[in-house]
Amino acid sequence: MLLFKILSYLAGYVTIALPEDCLEKFINMATSRGIFLWGISGVGADRVTLKVRLSGVQPLRHVARMTRCRFTIVEKAGLPFAIVKLRRRKTMLLGALFFVMALYLSSSFVWFINVSGNKSISEQEIKEVARQSGLYPGAFKPAIDGEKLEKIIINRLPNLSWVGVYFDGTRVEVKVVEKVLPPHNNLNAKIDIVAAKDGLIKQILVLQGQPLVQEGDTVKTGQVLISAAIPPPQEEDELDNPEESDREPQEEEQTVKYVQAKGIVKASVWYEGYTEVPLVEKGENYTGHEITKLCIKIGAKEIILMGPRDVPYAKYDTRADGKKITGWRNINIPVEFIKVKYLEKVDYTKTYSKAEAFRMAGQSAIAEIEKDIPSGARITNKHYEEVKIAENENMVRVKALVETIEEIGTEKPHPLS
């Protein structure tokens, strides 16, 4: 229907009026000659109006003579008549053409430059490099090579790992990604390895530092596992040798050595979870039926281009997506195209047996626990059990337990560092 209206406007059409008593034979003869008529309506005084394209007016005059039914043109509409009116107003036509040309030419230049993604590098520094490469407010867009510009900016700013230049009308978006430099590793730093979680030590491998726990020990979060402080080696008792004991003590005093502790500490870690599942579940489901409405919003007025005016569903969800026409300079164009989807929903009720609800609750509780388990952990045991609070309640409550073996050591500065 929309396409027909557009084609009719481009070709031009007229509204004619004729007596009601000859309408039937007039329409029959016009239709037999391939002349399409539409928009038939009464206007009173036994007269009716109907619409016909401009190309069908001349053939209709022959139909009128043969049916002895005279008609009069009461309205003219469409592009051909608009052009005729504009020809009579040459100044207005020239002004409109000048405006269109000025709008087109202005859209061929860059007026706005936005920079995003930068943190340590200033926006002004990136814009200055872009300006030197030919991108600046007022630059001619066809003369700008986006790919070449990206390479120039990366070469001149070595702290950038990626640059993207995007054109959107008169606006240019320069998106950058800065290089992530590795943290400075101070080999002289005093670092302890501490427990990131509670657990039972299963394996400890010390590469550097002093171990403070051993396999089989239970540790708490924050407890030091491998210390950065290495005590001096203990000397053997020399009391059995009197001559040695009479010697003066050594002047050099052995001190504690500090290092950056390194090692691997694996422990058994336990995770708990809790889930409830009702024996009678009520909710809403999507039926799979949906309808789409397209409309254009001009200011506060909304015009439906496609789709129903009223939603035929009793319950539904709405998902809308709108696109506004980009403004030009300080001119805001209040036109927005809106696409709205209506998804039908229905109520449902589902009943579970106690065994089904127990299984579902257990699986759900374990699934929630597994979201918190790190990727490198190895699950060694899963278990869940029912938690009873009251008799004959319409709810199954489940407590789940998952055991893993995982690396729990994490670095922490030594207190004396």
C-alpha cells in the first residue's frame, strides 16, 4: 500500500467528481480499458469522487463521452503538479536547489572529530597527529585515506597498538587501543606467597623462599604459605668441644635474607551452594508468535508505516529499536524511524514430583557453584542433600557441596618491604 502511494505521487494523480447514477457503467468501462480507479467516496448531492493517475485522465474523457457521464477535476496532486508550481516560483526553486547543493557540499567535509579509547595519551596529541596527516575540521572527505591515516597515527604514536578511523556523515570517529605494558618486575622486592582461599594443603613446591606449611595442614585465607624471609642456618652445638667453646664469639652476625618468594601450593577447596525449587511452578512463556510495527516519528506525531495499530496479544513483551536522522551542525532534525517487536506470552503452571524437584535443585545448585570455580581447578567431588525445614511444604530445598584441588597461592608484599 505504501509503495502504491509513492508511485502514484511520483506519476501524479487527480480526483474527479461525477454523478452517482452513472458510477457503475463508468467504472465498468474504465476497468475494461485498463484504467485503475481508487478512493471512491460520496460527497453529497448524488455525486461521488474517485482518484485516477494522470496518465488515465485522457482515456477517461472517451469513457465519459461513451457513457454520457461528464466528470470534473476537483483536485490535482503529485510530483508533476508540484514541479509546475515550482516553475512559476523560480526564485523558490533556485533557493531550494541552492540549499540542496550547499547541504550536499557541506556533507562532503569533516566538521567534527571524536577520539575514544585513549587513557595515557591525550586526545589533543592524537588530533595533532591526525591534523598533520590531513584529518582536521574542514577537510575534504574524499581526499582522506582512512587506512593510510591509521598506519600513520600508529607509526607516530608507538604506545598505540591499534587505530580505527570511521566516517559517519560529517563526523569522524577515531578509536584507539593503547599498548598494555607488563608491570615492572623488581627482583629485589620482598614478596610472600599467601593463601587466597581456605583449604587443605595437598601439594607444595617451593622454588624460592621459606615454607611455613606442609602437606596436610589446614590454612585460612591470608595465611603465609611461603615466606620471603629466609632465616640464617642454625649452627651445630659445640659444647662437646671445650676448646672451641672457650673461643670468642664471631664478630660477623648472620642476618635474615629476604627474597621474592616463588612456588606452587595446591589445596583442597570446598564450595557451598543452596537452591530452592517449588513443587508447583507458575510463570510465563513465549509462544513464538510475534508481530512487527514500523513507524516514523516526526516531533510528537507518530505515523505507522507497517504493522497493526493495536497489539492483538493479551500479554506480550516489547522490544523497540529507534534510529534518529543525524543532525547537521547545530540543526536538530526531529525525525526518528522506530521498529517495534511485540512477542506474545502466555501463563503456564507446571507440577513436579518431589524426586524431580530434588534433582533439578541439586543440578541448579552445582551449576551455580561451578560458575565461581576457576578454570584451572580440578573437581574431585560433587554432593548435594535436601534441607528440610517444615513437613509437607510445597518446596524442595537443597544444599550442594563441591570439592576441588586448585592453586591457592597469591603474591603479597612482605610486612617489612
